[in-house]
Amino acid sequence: MVVIVNGPGMGRNDVEAGRKTLGKFFRQLGFSAVTAKIIFYNEGVKHVAEGSPFLADLTVLEERGVELLACGTCLDHFNLRDKLKVGRITTMDEVVGIMTKADKVVTL
């Protein structure tokens, strides 16, 4: 399974509710046996950078084998490349390859 995180939270309307829900998603995924990759792009890259409230949860996911991938172009856009704290930088070529080979892609 590939999970796409492209914004500040889950859903579109209430940003704070979306952040809370996203945090719960990350924690629950950490308890599951699902093998997953999480791709962060657009504003989603802020979640893997310094200052993110999700760093502890994402670190647990990474330690449990979930691959965390952050769009390099997006990190550059938000001036966050040197503030990446979890995961690794990826390219759009790699993102396309991962998404086209995945059995399931879920966008949050």
C-alpha cells in the first residue's frame, strides 16, 4: 500500500480536525502489520521536517519498516531540504514508479 500525504491533515475543511485525524492515522498505522510507503508532497512535506508535531509517530513508523519519502522539489519550494528529520528525499521519477507498481494508492 502507498499512502499519499499532500496537505496539512486528512480531509479538506477544518484544518485542526484534519491534523488530529492524521496523527491518529499515523499512530494506528504504526500498530498494524501493513507494509506501506508514505509519500509526502506539496504541503505534506512539512510533516517530515523540523517542527512537525508528527515526528515521533513517523519515527516509529520508519523503525517498523514503513518507507517515508519526501518530494525533493516540494522540500526546496518550502525551504525545508536541510530540515528533513525523518524519511528520505525522493524524485518524481521514483514517485511515479512506486505509484504505478502499487497494488493500492490511498490519498489522505
